[in-house]
Amino acid sequence: MGAAVNDAEPTEPTEPTEPNELVDAGARGTLVLRDRAVERIVEAAVLEVDGVLRHADTLEKVTGRSLPRVEVVVAGNRARASVEIATRWPSSLADVATRTKDGVARALTELAGLTVDAVDVHVAHLPTDIPERRRVQ
């Protein structure tokens, strides 16, 4: 009785995949933005608009309800924002509102990757208390 001879070649271990190999985007995972993070992105965009002011009356300072106020509703990859702002008289309300709307839409699209359905801008405060200029006599 002879010993059995195995003529088969030994198998090589499989090579690991290349570290720089592209992986399908669906297999990489997902990015979830919290509503508060999206609201902070919108608030920052609003405050970058020329003419928009931070504002809080005495009572608002106590309650923490200062302007700008931001509310964003996100459903899937779509967003709808509502913003209340303050601007100083004699600013053009239409211009400030349009620049605010455009800035918010751009931030939501570029920074959060969301499709913007609507941006509503309300001018909630228009202070007229411009400091008096001193006159030289």
C-alpha cells in the first residue's frame, strides 16, 4: 500500500483589494445632518448678509429670543427655511430680504448638500435709533 500523493498545487491566499480602489458611493455609508446643525449653517449665512443685524431687546435677552431667528425643516434631502431678521433704517428691505434669501439658499445647497424648496424672510425689527451726529459749530 502506497501513500496517497496529492498532485494538486497549493492555493495562494487571495490578495487584498487595492487601498485606493474606488468604492461605490452607496456602499460607503451616509451623512446625517442634525436639524440644529442645519439651523446653525443658516444662521451663519444670514449674519454674513450686509445689512442684517443681531438684535435683542431687554426681554428677548432674558428669554434668549434674539434675532435672527431661524427655523429649518428638513425632509430627506430637501429643506425649507424661515428666517426672521433685523436691519437698520434706511436699508432697502427688499434688497436685504433678497440677499438673505439668496445667501441661505446658497449655504443650504453648498454646505449642507440640500435641495432648497423655499426660503421665507421676515423683517421682524427695523431700529431707527441712529446715533445723532455731532455738529461742528
